[in-house]
Amino acid sequence: MKIIRTKDYDDMSRKAANIIAAQVIMKPDCVLGLATGSTPIGTYARLVKQYQEGDLDFSQVTSVNLDEYKGLTKDNDQSYYYFMNDHLFSKVNIDTKHTFLPDGTEPDSEKACREYDQIIAGVGGVDLQLLGLGHNGHIGFNEPGTAFVARTNCVDLTESTIQANKRFFASIEDVPRQAYTMGIGTIMLAKKVLVVVSGADKAAIVKKAFFGAITPEVPASVLQLHRDVTVVADEAALSEVE
């Protein structure tokens, strides 16, 4: 595992974007695993800027997202499809037919998960997977538990995750209680993993996830076993690590 310490959020975003950009340049038809949430927003903004300046070409790129809320349509402004379109897809020349997320409108959980696994396998797997890090150590929506879940699954969101997401909705009653998420096993099959982390509020979980015991109680800790992981974190997020 490689740890890149950055000055602040902007520096983290710049360095993370440069790693993704290098992947696209080295392999123009690569498969990018993408994440949502507040942390990657700056990274996506940097990638858009590089595209606008003529330094990046997304025309051959395929993307697969980590997760999607169950029950939200693509045009819902809190869906992850909407998020990705708003922050990246509509601003670069990626072919939207080559952008994939779990189908949040599919009520049959087993069907939705099985079909998404087939999509990921069909595009040849992920070359570089971007991840954020939840306060409880979740990656995607793989919450703390008693085992690492291998493939795409439907999860019941924990109360801490619901509380963390409520700021995006009109009321806490509107926050989805379930989501489809790429499994730990699928994430671990990615050729490269890039984790972005920012803020002092993440310092404790950074220490547990990347320097503590490997346990399903801290899902991100499994990344210690991956052969090619880069963590880009600002000084605040690394403040509990020597």
C-alpha cells in the first residue's frame, strides 16, 4: 500500500486526478470504477479541467460505479447516476452508453445484483477503482459486518450512514434505506485501487482501516491485502498516523 500525504483537500484532489488521468492516457480504453460522495468531487473537477484543456480524452473509457440507491430513478437529483452526470459524464466526452451503475429502479434485488455482476464481467473487469472511505470504514455501501461480501449485493444502510446522508434530502424520511453496491470481492479484483480521504474527522478510521487489524468490522481494512493500492489523503486525515 502506497500512502501519498497531501497538504489539503485541493492538493489531494489534484494528485488523485493525476493518477486517474495517467491511467486513461496509458490505456485509453480502460475501465474506471467510480465513486460518489463529497470527497471525489474535487477529483472529478480536476479531470474535467484536464479534458477542457485538451489533455484528456474519455471517448474510449468505460465506467462502472460502485453503487446506487435502491428505489431512486436516474432523474432523481439524489441518485448516483444524477451525481455522476452532474460532476463528470456531462462535462467530458465519455460515451454514456459505456457508463454503468446498478439499476436502482429494479425491485428484484437478486436480479439487479446478478445483472450488474454480469456487466462488470462483460467489460473485462476494472482497471482502476476509485474509493472514498466512510466514517465507519465502509467502502461502497459495504457496511461493517461479520464477513466480507464477495459480489454485488443489496444492503440495508446503517443508521450512521443514513444520518450522514440526510443532509442531501429534504427530510430523513426521504433517505433511502437500501442500496445496491459492488461487493468487496469485486473491488478486490480491480487491477489498481485509489482511495481518497480528507479531513480530521476521518483520521481515526484511516488509522484503523490501513494500519489496524484486517476485519469485516472495518470493511476497508481488506484493502491491505490488495497488491496495488494508493491512498491519497490530506494531512488532517493522516493526523493520527506517524
